[in-house]
Amino acid sequence: MAAPIPPKDPSKSQSAVTLFWWLWKDYLRPQKWLLVAAIFFMMIEGSMLALISRMIQPMFDDVFAAADESALYFVAFGILGIFIVRALTATAQRLLMTLVVQLTAASMRKHLLRHMMTLDSGFYAIHPPGQLIERVQGDVGSINSVWSGIITALGRDLISVIGLFGVALWIDWQWTLIAVVGIPMLVMPSLLVQSYIRRRARNSREIAGKISTRLDEVFHGINPIKLNALENYQGGRYDALIKEGVRADMRTAAGQSAVPALIDIMTGIGFMGVMLYGGVEIMSGEKTNGEFMAFFTSMSLAFDPLRRLGAMSGQWQMAAASVERLQEVLNLKPSIVSPKIPAKAAQGCPEIVLRDVNMQYGELPVLRGAGFVAKAGKTTALVGASGAGKSTIFNVLTRLVEPGTGDITIDGTQIKDFDLTELRGQFSVVSQDAALFDETLRDNILLGREDVTDAHLQAVLDAAHVSDFLPLLPDGLDSPAGPRGSNLSGGQRQRVAIARALLRDTPILLLDEATSALDTKSEAIVQAALEQLSAGRTTLVIAHRLSTVRNADSIVVMDHGRVIDQGTHDELLARGGIYADLYNLQFSQAESEDND
């Protein structure tokens, strides 16, 4: 089983360059030309601020002071043209960046989900669905919102700041030097704030995962919550997580706002110095009002993009925390994989053999030298108390889990020598909890297959007794099954699962308590469908009610992970032991219920 992922040490966090390179090579590179076009328009948009500030001096000195009419038209139409260009380029770059963000987010989510589906079942045993959903949705969303903001800041705001400082330098380099004298003092505080933000952002993402997990458990367990009057209890647990999330987000926000706040203070100090130094030059006539207004405008316009650039480091730390969380998952590799040169599956009904199979979950042994033979084309039942290891046998056969030691063969070939897809393609599974998707019945049965004729599908529906209840549904086969099949009864869900198995037409059938939760009438219908499904297949059945497996060709008796007996119903009764005790107990209970 997969080991839990340890918390990442913030002191060992990857650099911004490393993380951005990962984003670029894996996800952004396919959109590079769209990005180039967007950045081109950003640069034009950003440069317009410098032109606006440059127009201030002729507006004051030539138009207002000198009353030059030609300068009036030049300045007026020039400013109009600047704003038109700015509006068009801003629209273009926003549309292009939105497209790039959507394409990149879709690519990341598809890649992440496909990778997660390759991981071992043990991974899902220690990672709740809500946390995984948060990684696919929340973390990816956080990353994309931030990197796009960073690109915009570099492509537009950096050009704006460079252009505006260029205008300021052109007017007076001494004024400019005074205005930015405090900026070097920001370096050390900024580095400290970045480290703080990444730690807090990572904590926020983890809490968001816990919140998603709590919601997932509440919505999936709403009936038990109602029946046990747990609304206040579950609401209180959710409230506590929300409060914790608010505190974490506020700490992150405090760190993010620190750098822009420091820039505000340094800018104020710079402006004060310019006023004290430049005011004297203006009063003495060394500088004109137009020059000062152009300088003041350029520095004022530089204020907002400079603050956004300052906040960029904090925003990147938030994205970096999410990137590291995704990398933790993407760096995990499945331990159960296909061999490089897979064996081919034999045709027809195979024989299944287990020899001395041992397995444990963590420190808990589940199978202890288990072994039996399921003969080709016959029905083999697995019986025993809960926890005997019956369901684990099914998981081992399909390689959802890997045993520690022992041999498992299908027609003489080790199951680990098959390609995983081909191995699992030999099995159809019908379990007590039929896994239906929130799609139509047709989709749930076909599962994406497009090669099934209407006649074949109808034959499957008839054999599984699905046709019996289709007229009762509003849209027949195209009626929605509902979340987890909630629009259907238990017997109807089982019949849909049987139809799915019939359509797969695999040589091996695994039945896991397929009728245990059904009423007598539904059980009879489903049992008839199962008998038709089992015909001509190697069938393994898990059953607690021994009356349902009396006619099995062979019955394997399990106890605490061991196979302690195997034979027909009559042979096992004649030998006595656990099977006879279980059967007699159930038989006496059934008689007692009938008498009542």
C-alpha cells in the first residue's frame, strides 16, 4: 500500500525558477504562441502609461502656460489615441490570457486525474476523496490564477514601470534617485515575507482539502446523519474547519499585504524627498511646472504597477505551495504495473489457482497461506465469517492489491505476467453495492462502448431482467440513474450491474454478496439473472447466506485468512467443522423466523 505523504519542509521549498520551469515545460509550452501574442499586447498596453505621463509637460508648458493652439490639438488627439490603443490592447491581451489559462487548467486537471487513476488502491485508502478533489480543482485553480497574474505583471506592469521611470529619468535623474532611495531597504523584509507566505499558503490548501472532505462525507452520508440526528454534530465539525480556514487565509493575506504596504511607505518617503528638493528648484525657476507635473504624474502612475509587482512575490508563494502539493501526487508511481513483455490470456474458461498466498494491510495479516483451485467453467463459492479474507481474494485476483508472497495463476499463467488492462478484462464483477454513475442507464450499461447493436443490447437487457422495469421509468433506458444509482431500487441497480457484466462477456465472473441486501422477490429475479450470467464462465461467489451457494460446484471455507476446507455442500456437511456449524446455525435461524 502507498505510504502517507509526509508534510513538506518549507525550508526545502523549491525555487521560483524551478517551479515555473515545471509549469512551462509540462503545461504552458503548448500555448507559447498565444502567450507571446498576449505578452506583446501587454507590453503595448503598459507602454501607454509612459506616453500619457510624457504628454503632461507639453500640456502644462505649451498649452496652459504658452497658450499654443497647435499644441492643444496635438496633446488632445494624442491622449485620445493613447487611450484607444490602450483599450484595444487591454481587451486583446485579456481574451488571449483567459484562453491560455483555461487551456492550461484543463490540461493540468486531465493530466492529474489520469495520473491519479493509475495509482494503487492503497493511495485512496489514506487520501479522502474531498482532499483529492481539492487538489484537482482548488490547487490547479490557485496555480492558474496566480501564474497568469504574474505573466500580466511582467508583461504589462513591468513595462509600465520601466517606461514611467524612463520619463522620470528624462526629466530629472536626481529627482528619480531621491524617489527610489528606499527601495533597496525592501529586499530583506520581502524575502522573510515570502517564506512566511509559502508556509501559510500550504496550510490554507491543506485546510481547504479537509473542508472538501467534510462536505463529501456529509453529502454522501446524509441519510445516516438524518437518522442519527447528527446535523448539529456535523455542522459543528464543519464550522470548526471553516474557522480554521478563515484564520489560515487571514494569515496568508497578512503576509501578502506586507510587501505592498512596505512599498507604500517607501514611496511616500521618496515623494516627500522629491517635494522638498524639487520644490526649491521650481520656486527658484530652475524647473518648470510642466516638468514637475510630468515627473509627478509618471511617478504616480508607476505607483499601482509597482505595488502589483511587489505583491507578485507573495502571490507566487501561494501558487508555489499548490505546485508542490501537485508535484507530491504526480511524483508518486504505482507499484502495481504491467510487465514489459506481457503474456497473452488463454481463450475459453480458465482455471484459477492460488497457492500459499500471504498478504497484510500494514501490520494486519489478511491472508495467511491461502490456497484453492477454482475449476474452469465451474462455480466456486467462498464462505466464512466477516474478516476471513474473502473480498481480499477478489482484490488480489484483479491486482487491485498485491500479495506479499504466493502464486496466483489463471490457466497456468501468473497474473502478474498479464498486462493490467488485459488481466482485468478477463473479469466481470457484480457486488452488493452496484457502482452506478450519475448517467443514464444506457451509459451505465454500455460504459463507452459504441460497437453494441440494438439487438445485442436488447438481448442483454432481457437476460438481466432490466427490461422488466424499463416501462416504469420516465425515459426508459435513457432515464438518469441518479447519484450512485439513487433513482433505482436495490434490485434494479443489481440488474443493471448484471447487464453490464453480460455485455462485457468475460470468462471469469466475481459475485460479491450480489443478493444479500435484496428482498425475497428481488433476490429471486436477480438470482435468475445471475444463473444465466454464470453459465459457461468460471465463477467465484462470496456469500454469507449459505443457502445461496448450496449448488456451487465447490465451496471454499475460509477462517482468519486461511483456507481450512474445500468441497461440495454435501461433503462439507458430512465432514462437520466450521461450514457445518455455520449452515446449521443459519438453518435454525431461518426455521425460527418461519415459525414466527
